[in-house]
Amino acid sequence: MKFWVWTSIDRTATDEALTEKYSQLRANGITGVFLADGIDDREFQIVRSCGLELHCWMITTNCREPEVREQHPDWYMVSRSGKSSLTDPPYVHYYRWLSPILPEVRDHITARAQRLAEHPLVQGVHLDYVRYPDVILPVGLWKEYGLDQSEEMADYDFDYSERVREVVRADMGWDPLDLTDPSHNQDWLHYRYKSVTTLVDQVTRFVHEYGKEITAAVFPTPSMARKICRQDWDKWTLDLFCPMIYHSFYNEQVDWIGKCMLENIAATPVPICAGLYMPAFGNPAEFSQALQIVHQRGGAGVSLFGDVSDEYWRVFRDFVSSV
């Protein structure tokens, strides 16, 4: 088993502070980091010198690049109600999404991944937000946003931009906006699933050409991912999946992690590393339960998101030493 954390580059920290951070992670049993976002030779070197695997954590179709917003507004997804995610993003201000249906978007994202993969200290590229916006939020978040998403709503159903409609008309002979029931039209659903898979396949080819691994943070199970964000991830040929099995987001208990692991392992031969959301655990015993469940279900490891206190690290070290 391998053990990961999601963390971020800290360009303000001293060499000593970064060495302490990564040495402590290694001492606690962590074997690798998914490090966002970009390239920093100094921090990369420290991560590697501390004996950790280094995978660059890359935000994918969710675009946070000012130059893209300025130069390519036509790359952004548009909702069925006509709202551009560039100027009227759903849910939160950073939900600005590029359309994987457009070849130039796929090429742009692939070029970003290549720049990471070609770095000599980088051992892998870790894709995140490689999907459409949530057409249906995890049920645990509905109250926070004042929504009932029992059915798909036009404001959250993407992509109906002019550019994309042109591409779809050329490919399929129909316009998505003319569909009687786009929420349940299987051709339109699968067209969007395939657009993300095509992007991932293209990125994977180039990353593998550099001899690097490619991994991804994905939604809890393939069936949920298809329903929530058009992410057909069990069709991807990656080296490792990290499904974000954040049970509290779905109003579930810890044992739900095991149910997700069973579906995931049955769905793909690619190793599954369970993503665990640390704030969801009410006490160290629940965290220990989650770790044991992942191991019993055949997981390839875990990845931790969120702060980990000393008492939780003790639980983690005990688990690592036992497997």
C-alpha cells in the first residue's frame, strides 16, 4: 500500500520549514505527495530529498488561468439556461470550466501536463477537476446552497456554448439545445462522458511518453461520477485512481467507504487509493475504522485531505506499521 497527502506549494516557507514538513510526513508513514499547483524547483527537491514520491497535482478543466479567461472566452462551458461559466459561474466564484469537447482546449490542457511531466524531479501527474461542473451536488451540500437537485436543473447542466453546439451538430447531426429531454438523452450524456475520456486519454499518452505515472482524483464511484459530473472514470487507463470517498458530503457513515471501494475495485483493474476527508471523522476511532475498511476491501492505499492532528497521526502510524 502507498499513502499520500494532497498539499500545496508554499513559496513563502523557508527551506528548514519545508524540510520539517516533509520529513514529518515521511516519519508518519506517508509515501508520496500530490503537490499543487505548478512548478517549484526548490520545493520539488526538498520533497524528493525527504524520500517522498512527487506527483504534480493539476487542476484540469476547471480553469484558474487569467490569461485563458482574457484570450479565450469561447473555450468556457455554457449552461442550458445560457449562462457562461466564465461570467456567471455556478455555486462558487472559481467554477469557470473549459469544454473538453473543443480540440484546442484538450491541446492546451495536454501542454500543461507535459510541462509538469518533463520536469526531472516529477514522478507523476495527478489530475483533478477533470470533469464537468456538478450538475447535481453531493446531497450533503444541498442545504448549504439552498438547492433541491432531485432532478437536473438547467443552470447547472453544461455545455451548450455556441462553439460546442457547432461541433456537436457536425458530429451528431443535432443541436443539444433542440433535444426534448437533454437530461435523459443517452446520446448527449455519452457524448459528454466521451469528451472527458478523450481528454484524459490524450494527456495520459503524453505523460507516459516521459515515463511518468498519471493518476487522478475522481468522484466516489463510477456510477456516482457519471450522474454528478459526467465523469466516466472507470474507462480511463491510468496508473492509480484516488476516488474522493468523502462520506460526510453524502450524509453517509464511515462504513459507506467500504461500499464505494467494492464498486470501484469491481469496476476497474487499476489500483484504487481511497481519498479520505479528514474533517469528516468525529474521532480517531472513526479514522481507524476507515483505514481498516480500505485495507479489507483491497485498496492500494489512502490519500488524506485536510489537517491531521497528532492523535490522528498516531492512529495512522499504527495502521501503516500493521499492513
